[in-house]
Amino acid sequence: MKELVVISGKGGTGKTSLVASFSTLAERKVLADCDVDAADLWLILEPRILRRKPFSGSKKAEIIEEKCTACGRCEEVCRFEAIRGTGPPEDRVYRVDPIGCEGCGVCFYICPEKAIDFQERINGEWFISETRNGPLVHAKLGIAEENSGKLVTLVRKEAKHLAEERGLDLVIIDGSPGIGCPVIASVTGADLALVVTEPTLSGQHDLERVTKLTAHFGIPTVVCINKYDLNPQMSAVIEGWAREVGLKVVGRVRYDPAVTKAQIMRASLVEYTGGKIAEEVRSLWRHIVYELG
């Protein structure tokens, strides 16, 4: 089984649009949307949810008031200042700020009265769905929730399990933008990373950052310049830089309003049009298949 992960140094480069087209062109695959903070592949593929499960990636402390003797030990040991006592000393009440609590558990273990509850909390949901282009594993992280890296790891694990279960030999991962924890969780152990960039100074800067990340983890990496014709001079600069550092540019995709029109129609680009841009995406996919071996 092979794993292809599509990432970008920043959001808005067209990463998910390309993954949607790959889902149309690829055979015998499972799709995994690992951009759990802002998953949007489902908007195009219109999944039918087969299974949904809650995701718990952290714990939170809560003081049991009837057991609390107001000794103040929890407030003393909380380095995040998430526990506060209010009221006069003789009738003091301690409470945990759920936003400030980092779930370290120190207060739970230090409380002499065992008056602190320390339970797992639900941070989001993950789904196994069926789409017109094959199975999709995706997730939704709750608002302002953390541990997106754990959820990404879970999505990848379930996608690989589903591929094994159905005898499929490719997992296509729509990764998160940037270089943070969810990106690391998206790329680790993948067979090939496709980095989508755009012909701008910030695009080149973010391309350099994210390819340093994939190099650190030893992930074979190739590059696609999306909307290359908007700034041909900058596209040439990026291609020159890629050659210097030993990265292969496997695709150049032009700007075309058909991309937006396809999204409005909830279709991938190659489903919507057969124009020049669609041929460029098909050519990109052929190069990726070759690189995957």
C-alpha cells in the first residue's frame, strides 16, 4: 500500500482542489482529509456517512464542590493559573477555568480530598463515508479545540485500515497547510509528498519551509506550481530554486475560472471540464503515479 500526502506551506494554494481531481483519476484508493481544523474535501465529494465516532484527545479537570475543603492546594500547583478561589477565606469556592486548563492532571493527583474529577472530553468527531469517487475518512475538530495532530493520526490509521479491509492499494491524504503538528502527523511515514505552491514570494518562502520539514522526516517530495501563469517570472524563480536543492517540479497548473465554477457545482476540475487546465492536472497525476512507483 502506498500513501500520497498533498500539502502546502500556506492555505489557499489549491491543494484540496487538486486532491479532488486525484480522487477522480486514481483507482483503488481511499481518501483521507487530514486538514481536520478546516476540512473541506467533503464539500466537493458530498460524502454519505457510514460511521461516525467521537474523538477524545484530552482531559479536563473539574472540582467536585461537595468534596472540596477549600485547602487551596490545587490553585498553588496549577502552573497555568486555571484554578481560582473566590469568596472570603471562611467560605472560599474553587473552580477550574475550562479554557485555561491544559489537562496536565497535577491538581488531580495532588488533591488530598480526591475532590477533582479528571475525565476525557470530546474534542470532535471522525467519519467513514462513501463518495462517488470512493471511500473517504474525514474528521471535524471542535471549535478552539487542540490535539489536531492526534486526530490526524487517527484519520490516517483508519484510512489505512479501510484500504487493507477493502484490498485497496493507495491512500491519498489531503494534508493540513503550514508546518505545525497536524502537518507533521500528515506526512510522517508517507511514501510521497506533493507540495503545492503558488508563484509569489510568500509562496516560495512557505515552500522552502515545508520542504525542509519533509526532508527532516525523510519523505520523498515533489512540487507543483499552481496558477503558474499569473506570475511566470516568479514561477521560473521557484523552478530554479527547486533544481538547486534537488526537488523535482512535476506539474504546472494554470489559473482558470473553471476551478471556482467546478467547486460551485460540487465537482472536481477534471469532472467539470476537459480543457487545457484539466490536461495539466491529468499530466500532474501521471507524474505522481510514476514517482510513487
